[in-house]
Amino acid sequence: MQLPIKLWPSTDTNKLVDTIAEANRDNKRIVLMPGLHLTKPGRSLKIPVGRNGLYIKGTLNPGEFSTIKRPDNAIDLAHSDSNHGLFFIPSKPTDAEWAGIQNWRTYTTVNKETQITTTYKYAVIIRDTIKIEGVEFDCNMGNQGLPSVMPSEKIEHSAMLGFSGEKYNHDSYPGKSIFVAFESVVINNTRTIHGGYADDIWISRGYCRPNIAKVSINKISSQNRINNKRATISFSGLAQSVDIQNANIFKLEAEEGSSQWHKLPGDPITRANRYSFWKLKNIACDMFDLAAKGQAIFLDADNIETKKSTNLYQLGGLIRNSTFNMLPQPTPLNRLNALTFKKVNWIFTPFRNAKGNFAGLSPRAQYGEPCSATFIQNIFKLNGELETDAATEQHCLIETEYLAGTGNEVTLKFQNCSYDERFGHEAKTCIAKVFSQGQWKFNITDFMRISLTSALLIKSTATINTIGHNVIIDIP
């Protein structure tokens, strides 16, 4: 095994980037000695990583932090977006890789603005690995001369640490493209400090499937964020597999919105790659926001605690043993894909909407796509006082509204759940407003001996059936 490159602290902003290139070229590890290692200022700087991969190891021992830091005033204020700290992409395909493609697939895309259709041949290559551990990342966003109020589009892509796949063309292969995706990105035992304006760690878009085959993050924390803009860990492009464990951070976010995951160029749709599979365990964060088009994320989540806000959109799978604190506003659960919540505590903050009502969870179908969820041993609790007056129609913990059209059904099941004792007991309150198309199923014994008419506000066109301890409500 070759000896690693020991990188000593330096004020030279080229030293770290040059050493990364050297290590990748010569297949060597980088050992960051304790102290400051500066990133290179510049706009849209991307660091290619080839077949040898990249391994950076530092130390987070008390008093001996290996810190990768964005220099002061490194962001070009006239062109403030895409000023990254470190941004990694796979290196371009070799001539041998181009020549070795046997099965070119066809992809057709339509420009939304011009409506011009483009068709090209493509292939996806998955290679190259990155591992970073024992490193502190100082985003240093408080020393960039940035205004306190700044439009998001002017700065949001200036992530401290970024990764994405990359699309390449070759003059000898007209009409053909190769997407290169990372095989894995592994980040262990790290922390980020002084974040804000942009993401600390950003999985960007590679516009192919998968963008990265596997992202694994373990033992990560974040501290001293200067504002609430963007996230500690953010996915704008999805990975085929995501494993995040033992995190104490400001925000975890997924926001894939450029296209539906399964419609991106990639391997043919199969059971294996229809979803981006996420394993989340032991995560504490202020904000938890997972939203991706096309019901792309399938979760296995255990012990998630949010302190301020929770947003769940188009998700499937299982969330268990978790506590979700909610913002003082309705919480939409749109287009859930048979998501199961087991032993989840929902903690709501009082507010009043335009009608003077409080509403907790709001499961919704959208655009002809249904919403389906099961709640087992959940606790629904309001942390504060309800305000009821003559204008109040109905406070409820769970509410839906009727949405006409085929496919706009909501299917919800509640089993062995506990509801805030005020709902259904006090005037103008109920546990659930049952108005959506679809089917609702409750365990009557969970209603704390109150009548069905007190517990539920049910649309007049519903059909109600009681089987044992269960009430089943169907709304056409």
C-alpha cells in the first residue's frame, strides 16, 4: 500500500485542490493534519474524480480538528451563485469506455418553454468512489460580505461540499451522451459549522438515474448556523440508495423537482430501481423535509426527532419510533404512497386558519394521484390552547377536503392511536374531518368513550360500516 499524502495546514488556497488531484492521479490517500485547509475560491469550479477514487481522512479529536474552510470573502458578490467550497464530479469517460458501449438507449425530452423535442442516444456508467471522514467543514458564510436579505436564487447553489453525476459528449460520437454516476459517496464522523444561505452538503442533479449509486453518511453534526436558509444535508438529485445514521443537524432535505425520478435517463424501470431507497436512523434535526416528484423515495426510518418542522411528500415505506414537531400551520401529507407510521408522536402548535379553525395533519390526493397511509400506535397532541369563538367552524387533528375527479382518493387507517383529549370533548372540535373521496378506517375504542358523531365530522354522502371495534367510512 502506498504511503498517504500528509497535508499540513496552509494559507495557500490552491494547496488542497492540487493535493486532491495528485491523490486521485496516484491512487493515494490524503491525511489532513490538524489545522485549517482552505478551499479554492471561484465560480462553478468542479473537481473530477477518476477510477482511483478519493479518500480524505482528518481528525475531530478535541483541540485537533482537521478543518476544511471556505476563505473569507471567497464568494464573488457580483456572481454569488455556484461559488462552491468543494464540488466533486466523476471524470470524463475514456476513449476505451466510449468504444466499449454496446447497448445505447434512446431518450427523448421536450423543452417546456420552446416545446422543441430532442432525442439522443445515451449510456450510464457507474464508477468512482469518494470517502471523507474525521473532517470539520467550516462553511464560513458569516465572513463573505453577504447581505442579510438575499434572494435564494442568487446564492442557494453555493454549497460547501457538493457531489453529482455528470453528462459527457464526444466529437467522435455525435448524437450520443454518456452519463457517469458515482458508485458511492461516504461521509463519516464529520461536522459542519457556520452554514447558511446555501447547503452545507449538497447532492446535486446529475440528470440521470442513478445520480449516485449509494450515499452513506454516519455520525454527523452541525453547529452555529448563521441563518435558516437551505439545509445541512440536501438532495436535489436522488441516489439509488441513501443511508444516513446518527445525525444531529439543522435540516435534512430532499427536493428532487427537475423531473420525475423514473423518467430520467437510466436503466430500464425494474422493481429494483423504481425507487430511491432510504434508510434513516437516529436523526435529530430542527427541520425534516423530504419531497420528491413521482413518489420516488421509499423509506425505512427509525428514531427521527424534529424540533421545529416536518414536511413529508409523496413518500412510501415505514417511519417508526419518531417524534415530529409541526409548524403552526396545516401539515399537508400529499400523495403518500402506502406510508406506514408506527409509534410516531405528532406535536402540533396552535394556530387559526382563514376560517378560524385549527387543523393538524391534512392528507391529500393531488392531480389524480391518490394518498394512502396507515397510522399504528400514533399519538396526536396539541401543545397549547385552542381558541374557539362564534366564527370557528371545527377544530380537528386530521382533516381532508373533498376533491373531485378520478384518482383523487385518500385511504387512511388508524389503529391503537391516542388523540388529544380535548378533541371531540370540547365544543367545535373533532378528531377528524372525513370529507375526501376514498376510505377511512378507525378503531372506535381509540375515541376515549366519546360517540362517533363527536369524534368525527363525516361528509353526508359517506357510507358508514361498523365491524367489531372498527368503523369503516367510504366516500364516493
